[in-house]
Amino acid sequence: MSKSDEARLREQRLAQKLRENLKRRKAQVRARAQSDARAPGEPAKPTGDQKD
């Protein structure tokens, strides 16, 4: 396999991982929005994903 083939395959793998990550993050945002809409008086639960 040539270096250009390896680079192309790497780019494809990275692109796929980015798409999966974006889908997962969008699903998390939707879930948080739904839980906020159901219980507006309760504080949101921390998920551990955020870094302060």
C-alpha cells in the first residue's frame, strides 16, 4: 500500500469517527433539551462530559 493510499484511508477513518461523534453529541443535546423541558424546576444533572 502506498503512502497516499494509507493517507486516504486514514482520512476516511477520521471522517467516519467525526460523523459518529457529531451524531452522539447531537443526541446528547436533544436528550438534555427534553429533560429540561420535562422538569424546568429541577437542576440539570451533570454528565461528566464537560471540562471546567
